Amino acid sequence: MRILFVHQNFPGQWVHLARHYDALPEHEVVAIRHSANKRPDIVRTIDYDFAETRPNCIYPLGDHFAVRTGRAAAVADAAQKLKDEGFYPDVIAGHAGWGETLFLKEIFPDARQIVYAEFFYRSTGADANFDPEFAAPADHRSGYGSVARNAAMVAALAYADRGLAPTEWQRSVYEPMLRERIEVIHDGVDTNLVKPDDKAFIKLAKGTITMKPGDELITFVNRNLEPYRGYHQMMRALPKILAERPNARIVIVGGDSVSYGKPAPKGKTWRQIFFEEVKDRIDVSRVHFVGKVPYPLFLNLLQVSAAHVYLTYPFVLSWSMIEAMSAGCLVIGSKTAPVEEVIRDGENGVLVDFFDPDAIANAVIDALKRPQRYKKMRARARKDAIAGYDLKTVSMPKLTDLFERMAAGKA
């Protein structure tokens, strides 16, 4: 096969597949990415240039789609250069959300196209207005934005031969006519790499404190610390946790930007806002904000963790939650989709009310107080991660089958 991957942040979700096919001499792999992406090349890569500025449409609800079409044109221009060099892909793999694939049928009409169908916005029943604390005033216009944001994704799926969603719930939020075009295959986790390690340790407070498995370490991990991922509820649970467990420490991983939700008020970050809310009621020396960390350190944190808290609006499931299960963590997750698709309360983890900091605190306290009670849950979590999400034995065979079916022109 000749495969063209398209993703502004390449490799993104395509990292394992790109490496897999590039390592096989019978395949040719090329990627198109945004020029601002400075990640190391893992395959032959070309850049496209695009400055994402607000287009100021006469109708502002069209701004989102206008930006996507601008990005699509830039990608198509880069693809034309590949075509001029004699590269004609059998399969094109992109992401529905960025609009990058919209015009590629015009360049490569015979190529089969797969788009990553990560999320379809809804005015009700998903992330929008899920959290009353940040909900917009409800009126007949409140859902317009969700519909407008979906325009590029609908078009991407209309021109694609197949969509790909990582969870059943993420597929379910699409309209039925689109849902039929989407297969569910998780990206996969390398469970041979992400596994328990009794000898793991981490150092905190500039190396003055060492923690190892069995110590009362609480972990909370997100790309960025924001309400979409329950950062505010985690912080509100801390006063009770730290008061009742004087030896407990919490490591909070994540940046100060925003990945999904609205930005914090000007001049502030969500991390600052909710830390300020509780700092006078906690021992701040036991709360460790470490920002974004290298992957080996992230794995060590999971291997040492006594309780891993994962909270989210009904939205995209983070890789980190499956990785935590694979590492043998006790995952304390929110009773929200798609967490409930993976975590079964009392079997392979604990589910808590997203809006109840006391319930979150009580679950963490019990995990620290009675670790033996949760030993089987941790083992089951790893077993389920291997059975349902292992990269080599589950995800990769399904993904390569999809690509090979598409290249062969099969449904």
C-alpha cells in the first residue's frame, strides 16, 4: 500500500499505524502535517502552512467551517505537490475534526479515505452545558454552536469511505446516517510497556521525597488542567483527603492551557483559580503540580500510584485512563460516558459522581486506608486493559485489517 496520513499534530492517533507500515518495505508511507508541528519525523513528512485566524464571517456561526475549509485548501495544495512527484496513495487517513481531508478527493479521487471520528457535538446529552457551573444561558439559540461546529465533520465523513471511533459511546453521539459509516477500534495501549512495577519510584520536592508502591500517592493526569476534565472537582476534594490522610501526597500532571473547554478569565489559569479556592484549607506542601512530564516519568507515577483519579465531562476518553488500568492502578473515575463503558464499579475500578467532591474524597480515602480491599480490582483493571485495548493483540490487528480492506476496495 501507499498510505498518506494527514494530521496537523502528526502523528497524533496514527502514531502506531504509521510506524507499523513504515517499518515494512513493501509499503510507502508519507505524512502531511502543519508547519508549526515540530515533533520528530517518524515517516517521510511534508508540511503545510496555514494561519488560523478568525475570518469574521458575516454570520459568525460560519467562522468554524470557514477556518476548516482554509486549512483543507492548504492541505490539498501540499497533496498536489506529492501528486506532482508521482505519489498516488491507496489509502488516506486523517482526522474529521480539523477539516484537513475535505478537498483530498479532488486531488486523489481513487484513494480510499479513513477519517478519525473522535467526537460529534451535541447541544444536549454530551459535554455542552453538562456542568451547570459553566453552562451558557439556555434559550433557543444555545444549541446553534454545536450544530455549526459539526459542519466540517459531517462533510469529512460524507467524502470518506470509513470513519473510525475509539469507543462505542463516541460513535453513538453521531447521527444514525453517519454512525453507520463508523467502526469502533481503540487506538491501543502497549500493555507490555505500561505495566505494574514494584520497584518503581518517584522523587518529589526537588528530590527530597521518594515515593514507591504502597505509599499514599494520589495521581491526577490531564493534558491541561481545566473543568472539562474535572480539575475543579478534584481540587475541591483535596481538603478532606489531605485532612484525613496526613501521609498522602497528590501529584497533578497537566499544563495551564485549555484543550477543550472555554479559556479561564483573562490573566488567569484554571489551575490558579481552583487552587486559590482551596489553598487555605490544605497543606500545600503535599500538593505537587508538575506540569507536563516526559512519558517515562508519567509511567513511573502510574506504577507508584495508590489512587488514580480520572474525571471528565461526557466527552472524548483520554488514553491516560486506559494506561492507568494497564499499569495496575486503582482508577477512581466519574460516572460519565465513556468512562462507564470501560470502568465497572466495584469490579475493575470505582465510579463516583462527577459533581460530588465528598464522594470523590471518600473513594480516595478508602483506597488509601484499605489498599488490600482493592488489590483484585487493580489486577482486573490490568486484565481488562490487555483483553480489550492491547496494542499488539487487539487494536493493531483490527486497524491493519481496516486499512487493508479499504485499500482492496472492500466495505
